Amino acid sequence: YLYPRFHAAVAEELEQYPPIVEELHQTLSPKMQEIQLSLAAAVRACIRELRKTSSLVDISFLFGGDRGKKKRKRDDGDFATGAGKSSGRDISKQDWEITIEHCVSTNFDMLLMRQLEGDWHRLKPNTKQYITDLRYLRNSFHALIQYDCVQFWRFLEGIKAISASSRTPSMWLMTPQGENVYRLAKERVYRVINGRKRIDSENGGVPGKRLIPVLEETPKEKLLQQVLTEVENRWHAKRSQCDENNTGSFNSGNVLLMVKDESTLESIRSFLSNGGKRTMVLRWLRYLEQVNDKSRSMLRSLGKGPDAISEEQRLLMEEEGRVRNYLFGVNSAY
């Protein structure tokens, strides 16, 4: 006997006052849509290379087939060399049928790992790395929707740092799709453009660079602001109607927000208490502190000045001071 998931009193209340459910769908920004397309292309490329290195890979589970659920029969003759029996035309055709919906709604990396777990110890390092890359790509799809632009950029930098310290680097980072993902993700946070010429003692004058913070607004937070504004307007309209009709006191009630996890809760709480712009600038400052601390540590270890780092790193160090001045100083323009 299973106890009901909801208390009887809650069920009776809902039956007496049935809720009105409205679903709202928020479109992604153009750069987020381009990042999704690039990630999907990287997934297709990884699966295509994975199927070339192992004949055990079957992606029919992405299209509702039953072959992915059954244990495939191993061909010992071709497994050592990594040669598959599927024709290149069939592989390419199935790869291009993989859509963004498949990438977001399916744990394809875990399903592929289950297909190969019986022979995991016999796989080549490149084959194992393709599985790891697919896990990173799937997490990137969810991070793009869940995180803001600064958090997503830090997430991608973490993937690149892990790949740099690995014996087998991530293959998708070196593809055009991977480069496009990082370029677009960075442009959502900041851009470095050519600015005025700066004075140089040797060359007289060289073109300088200028950092422009973009800090793209999170679509979900924008939608939340619109919903809360609509709720507030309805509340004021109903309260005015009650005052005109002299129908007595009007109870405002509470607005309940339910989120998925603790990180989203902290993000929404900061958004509601500090506002969207200040919250984003605070996250931008935390990122600058982390990046610039590494640059300062490197300069101290080398015993050199700011000229020893790249111009973009120098601009990030200068930007930290401007952000601090905006948040805690007298300058309110940013």
C-alpha cells in the first residue's frame, strides 16, 4: 500500500478551486540559437568519428528504434582495427538526422557508454575520449539554458582547462563547431574591439584595444520579470475595483516561485533583490576576480609587469577596477 503523494486536504482544496495553468515558452537569443546549432553539429561529428572507430556503436535509440536496447553482437575481427561494417553513406545519413531535440532530451552519452561497457577495457583512448566529449556536449546544452552568459562562459573555460590537462584532449574543441561555440559564448559576455591609438615609445603610436562588456540578458529572467509585472498589474486593478465598489478589504496573497535546484534559487533570489543589471554585473565582477587573480599570480612568479601578459588579459584587469567603481564607488554609469 502506497501512501498518496499529496495530502487529502490539498487534493480537496484543488478540487474546490482548480488552478488555471498557463504555459509560457521563451525563445532563445540569436547567439544562443547559433550556439545550439554548433553544439548539435559537434555532436554529429563526434558520433560520426565514434562509429568509425568502433563497430559496436548504434544510435537507433535516438530515433525510437529498438536496436539500441539490445546487446549487439561483437565482430572480433573488425573490433581490433576499429573498422565498422556500416557504409559511410548510411552513417552520414543517420548522423545528420540527429537534431537539437535529440541532444537535449536524450542522455545519449550514457546510452552509448552502456553499449560499450562490456568492451571498455579494449577501446582505444580516442574512442573513450569521444564518449567523454559527448558528455561535455550534452552538459553544454543544459548549461546554455540554465546558466546566464557569464556562468556559461566559465563553464566552457572549465571544459577547456580539463582538456588542456588531459593526456587525450577533447577533439571537438579543435573543430570549427567548437571554435564557433567559444566565440559566440565569449561575445555574449564581452568583446574586444580596436580603440584609439595608444602612445608607444618605440613605434610612436600603435592601435589600441578596448573591452566592451555585453552581458547579455538571460531570456528566462526577462520572461520572469514580465510575468511578475503582469501579476502586479492585475493585483492593482483588482484592488482598485474593490475600493470603488466598497467590497471590503482585499487580500493580496503571495506569489510562489518553484525552481529546479538550489543554484537556480540563488540566481532568482539575487535577480529579485538586486535587479537584473546589478546581478549580472556582480557575476561579471566575480569572473574578473577569478581570471585576474591567475594573471597576477603568474606575473608575481615571473617577476614582471603587466606588459608580460596579453593585451586582452590587461584589459580584463583594467575592467575589474571600472566594475568595482560602478558597484561600490561614485560612478553610476556602466
